[in-house]
Amino acid sequence: DAETILYAYLRFHVMEFDIPFLETMGFDENGGSELPDGLGEGMVGKTIELALQTKIDFDYADELPFEIWREFVLNYANTNEARSNWRPLFWKKLRPLVKENDTIGSVVRTLNTHMWEILSPADQDRIFFEAGSTPLIFDPMSILAFGYASCTGLAILFIDALRTMGVPARIAGTAAWYQKREEGNHNWVEVWRDGEWYFLEPSASKKPGGVDDLDRPPCERWFCTRHRFSDNPSNTTKVYTARLESVQSTYYPLAWELANQDVPGEDVSSFYQKRCGKC
């Protein structure tokens, strides 16, 4: 059945550093689900259940190519952020925002407008940007507890919210502007719509009129410039997206852990050179 097929897919693509925690995550071929006190109920079961629910509730999710839905909606991971059971909580809090006739574009804008208030701690108005927070605070549950994150954490939180609502999304970024670590790093979000990937930024600290969405011209984003994405191979910025499936042994460089090569990635530098090289 569908659950069995999707379980096998996720199990096959477990990242190397997650292998010691397979049973905790819910990957157990030895009857763990029959253990008492919920000991065999990891996050994988709920992940599959709610991902499948998006295909029932939302036409745009059901119409996605299966390979896109499987890797970028079902997927529970972005980088090496702590694994947790965030999807049921996000479903409960964000599901009322999505309407029957919504599209991928409208859901992206709705979530980027309202999720930061809905998911914020009780003692503050909204989740906000705080530079220098990664890797201290960049997994979803830590962000919900502290109420802030830097670009990496906000991107991951936004992606997880989008996936919860059936929108295919992934993290993109550079570990070093101009291939120089001292120039800093940045991460943002890509969303798949109508056969191609679009990029945008989380709008946690922005007022409603400045919310980013898929229809905004690329050159209006602060980092999308000819200077950052020149055609000079020696100093142009390299950009990668994180994957669940391995692509020609490419990995996603983690600015906070450069020696870690266990997050599958894809080099999309040429895409950004084309989009931003004329800005």
C-alpha cells in the first residue's frame, strides 16, 4: 500500500548521521509498533499520514508529479537540524489558513504572511530574525520555543510549514559569498510551481505589505545581484539546494559544519547566475 511504499522510500534515504536513531525516528522492521507506552511510535508514521492527507485535502498537492511530492512534501529533513515531530503541530495550527480553492502561490503568500504570528511563543507577537542564531537555534521546535532564528532557521521553519500544507519546498543557499567564508553565508527557500523552482525569503520580520511571494521579480531580493553571481568562476557565489536523494555524490555545504558531507545536495549555481547575473 501507499504507506509501505513511502516508508521504504524514507528509510532508503535516511542521512548517514541519522542511522543510529532509526528506531527513535520510527524506522523499525522488527515490530516496534507493538511495544507498550508508545515506544515504537516515532515521527515517521505521522509524517507519512499527514503528507498523504495533503493529497486528499488539496488539489494542488494531488496534482504534483509524484517524485516532486515524495521528495519535497513527504520529506521530514532539510539539513542536519534536530529531528522532531513538528508536522502534526504545524497541521493543527496552520491547516485553517488553507482554503479549498487555494493554489501553491496563494498558500505560499498566506503562510509567509501569517505563520510567524501563529507559531510565535505566547509572550511575543511574532517569530523574528536574529542574526547569528545558527547552530544554536535552527530546528523547528527550538525556534517555536525561543521565538527567533537567523536565516537558516527561518528558512527551515518556512519550508516545514509549506510541506505540511502540501507545497513542495527545499532550502537553498551558500556557505560562503564569493567562495570566501569571511564574507558570510545565507540560506533561503525554493518552491516548486508549474514545473520549475522559484526562490523567495521568509518574511518573519517584514510588515504585511513587504511579504515575499513567488510572483516577486528575482532582482528585487537583496542578494540577487550581478556582483554576487558573476560569470567569473574564481569568485562567483556557489549555490546549492539540499536534497533527500543523492545527485552525483554532491552534498549541501553546511556553513556551521563544513566537514559534514552527509546532506545530499545539488549545485544550482548556474540557475542563480542566469536569474541574478543581469540584476
